[in-house]
Amino acid sequence: MKISIIGYGKMGKTIEKMAKSKGHSIVYINNGEELDLQAIATSDVAIEFTQPQAALGNIKSILSLGIPVVSGTTGWLKQKEQADAAALKNNVGFLYASNFSLGVNLFFQMNEKLATLMSKHKTYTPRIHEIHHTSKKDAPSGTAIGSAEDIIRVHPEYSGWSQNDIEGKIKITEDRIDPYFGTHTVTYESDIDRISLEHHAKNREGFALGAILASEWVIGKTGIFDMKDVLEF
């Protein structure tokens, strides 16, 4: 598999190392400069981990080449429909995930099942807390927001999320502490006890491996996908 890496921060470097260890080749790396579309066109897939303000432009440009894109950039999802439309227009695959870790995606599944159970017990209030490293740009994280949205989908008492105490909204709080790779905790608390579900990442390798697996999977496919498709949840 020939890969273009768009975004050469800590995640991009980890993806490069793990992709090479699996026998894949890196044909192009972009570290924030203008995209070299001619170079990207030689790849089988592009993996995009950049900044919220750059994500949409990067993704649409690459999809216009007919090259599938796997993106993990968070903080830009109000624009995602435009990227989805570009993938469909160009008959190519676009796969987005707020988190590519197998463990986190299992956590998502458990979170939704727990929320379905807890929705029948109104004395428990759900909250979400996340911890990341100090260089993470967006807060709360995409994983925390996704966890809240999964609860909202099955819990009739909640219509949204907030970083403040608002009735009918799931409160999300966050800390930025080094060296944290990502800790997410969903808590249900009543006057008499507390139930918690937590995922704690020990390093970046789980996220990078998931992005590579997603890239292997999306090649040759047309449409809009996420990690549930890759992992067949």
C-alpha cells in the first residue's frame, strides 16, 4: 500500500513508523505546506491528521483526485457534509473517525449499551470527563463528544451536551495534562453511588494502527465510512 501522510505531527510520525513496519511505503508527507497533488496522485490512500481549519480543504482536494482519504482530524465536523458530498461526487471512499483505536471503538460500543440500560434509571446523571496532552487543540475532544452523542441517541432525558451545568444536556469536562495520550471516563452518578466506564490510552500506537487498518480497508470502496464499518460492529 502506498500512503500519503497529510499532517506530520506526533500522530503522523507514529503512522509513518508503524506503516513501514507493516511493509507499506510512504510516497508523500505534507507538514502544513501547500499540497503537492501530483505526488498524492501516486498513492493508494491518504491519511489526514491536521488542524480543524485545514481539514476540509485537504480532504476535498485529495478526493478530487479519486484518492480515498482516512481522516482523524477533530474540531471541523460542522463541515463534514461537504467532505461527504465530495467523496460521493468523485466516486471514492472517505472514512472519518474521531478515534481509530480498537479499544476506544470497543469503549464506544460499551458506552452505547450502558446508556441504553441507564436510560431506564432516571436517578443517575451521566457526565463525561476527558484528559489529553497540553498540545491538543480542540476541547472537548472528538471522542468525548462522540461518546455524549451516543448517549443522547438512546437516552430520552438528554438532547445535547454542554461544558456547563444545563438541564437536559450531558456535561463534558476536560483537563490538559502531559503526558496523557487520551483518557475518557463516562460516569453515572446518583445520590447513593457512582458507575464509571473508562478508556485510558497508554501510547499513540493504538490510534496509528487503527488508521492504517482503516486505510487498508477503504481502498477500492466508494462511499462514506467510519470505524464501525472497518471493525464490523
